[in-house]
Amino acid sequence: MTIRLHIASLALLAAAAFALPASADTGAPLGKWRTFDPDTGAPKTVVEITETDGALTGTIVELLDDGETTCSQCDGDRKNQPLVGMVILWDVKPKGGEWSGGTILRPANGKTANASLELTDGGSKLEVTGSKGIMSRSQTWERVE
């Protein structure tokens, strides 16, 4: 009787694990996030983070202010391209309790930095850090429900 109870318990645990969404079992910050202007704190964009082959990508899907609509400060292929649809976060991979190793673009100045992400506040907030050398800048994004 005890062995059957253990087997049944294990089966229930396995079923529950498979029923969880991908973001719950990996801690991946998948979904839509409201970003804020780092200088004014005003809502700026909505970025959708997706995962492909274990790496995160963040794409602007909505503008929340009346500011620039193109990446006028960007170089190369991004120069003067529309912000909506632009990938601003790429190749971010899991490392311990956070995601890092990728790149983030700040369209306001066209500069890129090393990116790291960490879910906070029970997954409702995302601490986003861009760093170059010894300099780093963080901001908190809020999940869009």
C-alpha cells in the first residue's frame, strides 16, 4: 500500500510540473514589460520578451510616449528604423538566478551594453541592468498583464 501511495504521489508531482508554463519552471521573464525613461521615470515602451533555443530576445511592441518613433541615434541597420518591432535585447541566457551574457540597446542614444535580467517582486518586476566595463545602469520594468 505504501509503495502505491508513493508512486501516486510521484505521478501527481510529475503531472503538476508538466502543467506549469515554461516561465515558471525556468524563472524566465517571458511576456510583456513596461519600460520607463531612465532620466524622467515616465512610461516609455512595452517590450515583449520571448525565448528561442534557451536565449531571450526583447522586442518593442508599443510606444507609451509622444517621443521618438524611430531610432535616429542608432548606427548601421537600425539607423532611422521604427522603434515598434525593433529588437533591443538579445542573446540573454540563464546563469544562476538571473539571465545575462546578452546585449541591450538603448534607442535614446543608440548605445549597447552587456545585459542582465533578474525577476523581482514575485515575478511582477524585472531588474534590467546594462553594463560596460565598470559602469552599469539599472532600471525596473513592470509586467504588463
